[in-house]
Amino acid sequence: MHRFFTLMLSVCVMATSLTLPQLHTAPASPVFSEEDTTGPGASEDGAPAPSEADDAASGTSAGDSLSLSAPSVLLMEASTGTVIYKKAAHTRRRPASITKIMTLILIFDALAANKISLEDVVTVSEHAASMGGSQVYLEPGETQTVDTMIKCISIASANDACTAMAEAICGSEEEFVNQMNQRAKGLGMENTHFVNCCGLDVDGHETTAYDIALMSRELITKYPQIHDYCTIWMDTITHVTRRGSEEFGLTNTNKLIRQYQYATGLKTGSTDLAKYCVSATAKKDDLELIAVVMAAPDYKIRFADATTLLNYGFGKCQFYEDANQDALPSLPVEAGREKQVAIGYAGPFRYLDTKGQDLSSITKELELPETVAAPVKEGDPAGRVVYKINNTEIGSLDIRYLHSVEKAGFQDYFLEALKAWLV
């Protein structure tokens, strides 16, 4: 067994001082009904009661208590998936149009797989045009591009556009919903079940604040171009029907786009049974947060709770980053066709602190063998680098071989002996 040595590297870091974000001053928006307004479904009385552990805030100190009105909330950092704060985050509730986050994921999946393009034309079916609730009043037989449909979904939360896209991608809404549930399972959304693609109230259509954060994270990290759509405040589309051509205005249902300085999206939702929900994304410097609010009693409280969560996160979180650009020593190779093998870090290291720790005290330790035995395969782990605060490990990263080294054979040993004899 090879002996290991540890190289201690002190890492000096200046902890970034973060201030609470300020809100943009903006004129008050008129009160109007937004998104899905009606639909069949039972009350939420059957939702499981949150456990004591679920109600507890995650990543907070004992004195941290936020004034929040909504019964279920969660705050997550996007790049790492770290949960910063939660309350009843695993309680199943009706998501209303938050559902459309998964619909958008499948649309962008189809774009990424070249199954569709933004320029493709989608024809609206009778079923899609009949959806009701929040809509852009697409008519049967009307055509719109995929790009326009994404705008209608992202800005105006259009149920008719969702259903038209579901049919265009999968042939039917039913099959599209099956794929939504499969995608949710793949993301670890254990308490989610979709029945439709737009979020109208139907028995069994439910999810949780935590699961919403998971799918929100997937959308914004895998397809950041969604922000190009969901940050649009106002836009127009053109209906071309048997009556001729007419303009139709779109206004973003997410008021945080105008009211919150760091807002980047993402999706609102409201029905009579779901009440008021939002998955609010925001970015300040290199910190991107996801604040999920479910079942708020009114739309103002929904946005107020999201703002409270985002301000809390921006004030509490700080990143430590190590680009790992320092050169590492080559390792001696035993019984190899080469005597040494180069090694390198698997990548940069990033750590999210939510406890106000002194990041300048972070130490970096290399754990590497003194020698390695051939054969050596490029990309395999050679060791690891460990990061600690006060001797407590906060994370680690693989160190990998940068090239392969084959095991030496008889001919290699013969040539080596011959060279030595000639010298």
C-alpha cells in the first residue's frame, strides 16, 4: 500500500461583504386577475401536515426567523443546490401555473435535441384553444412560431400556448404529461405528480416547494436562455385568423421583474385552490437564488415573501472559490513505460457559506501517493484536494491523471538495460 503525504497550503481569501439588495422604485401596478382563475378540483385539506423537521429552517442560525405569511417556502442557491431556508418545503400543494416550469424544460429539451426549432410553426388545435384560464386567445387552426409560444408561456402564462406546444412535441397532451412526470422523477422530485401541462386545478396535480426549486434550478442552469423570455416586461404577438391580423399585448405576470433589482424570473401561479405561488429567481454578482412561495393568501404577500427570502439569502451567503491554477508535481510511476505521470485538478472548487464563517481561514490539503503503479489511465483519480475550516472538511475535489502510462514489458526493460550498458 502506498504511503500518502499531505501538503498544506494556506489560502488567503477576503470574505466578500454582501449588503441587502434594494428594491427598484416603480409605479404601482394596477390590480388585475392573472393566470388560471378557475378549474375543477378539491381543497387542499388532504395535504400531509409538515413534520417538525420540515418546518425547521435549513442553513440558518438559531436567531434566524423570517416573517413569512405563506405556509410553504424554500430558498435555494442555484449553482450548488444548497437549501438556505425552508418551511413546510415537502408538503404537497397545488402548484397552479408553476407547473409550466416543467413544460418549459421539456420544450427546451426538444430544442436542444433538434426535435424542434424556434422558427418552427405550431398549429393550434381545438383542444389547445379551449383551455381557458390564463390564455392569449389562440384560435383553432391559428399558427405561431415556437419562439412566440415560449413568449406566451413565459410572459403571459398562456394555457393555450402550453397545450399547443405539448401536442406539437409529443402528439398529445397526455403523452407530454407522461414525459413531464418522467423528467420530474429524474430530477428527484419525489412528491410531484402532474396531470396536465398548464396547472389548472385537477385532483392529484400537486408538488412541493422543494420540488419546484429542483425543476427551477434545472431550467435556469441547463437553459439560461429562459431568462431572455421571462424578464420581458411587455411584448406583443400577432394573431392571424380568418378575421384578419390583429395585435395582442403580453404583460409579465411576475411583478418582481419591475419591483426587485436583482430579479431574473421565473414563474408565477395562482388558482382559487392553489392560491398565490411564485418561483422567483434573482442574481447578484455571482450568486443566483431561487425563492419558492406556495399558497400565499394574495399576490402582494406572494411577492413580499419572495423578496424577504431573496434579501435574506443575498445578505447571508458568500462564496469561496479556488480556480486551482497552481501546478502540481508529477508522480513517479513504478513498472511503467514512462517514469512519471502528470496530474491536474478535476476543475475549480466552489463552496457556499451560509454561516458567516471566516473564509480567509480555509486551508487546502493535497492527498497524493508517493508513487503509482502502471498501468495508469488518463482521467482516473490520482488523489484529492481537501478544503477545511478549523480542521473541519468543507469539501474536496479529485486530482486526476493527465495522460495514460502503459505497463512496461520485456522489450522496454531490454532497451533500458541496453541503454545503460552503452553508457
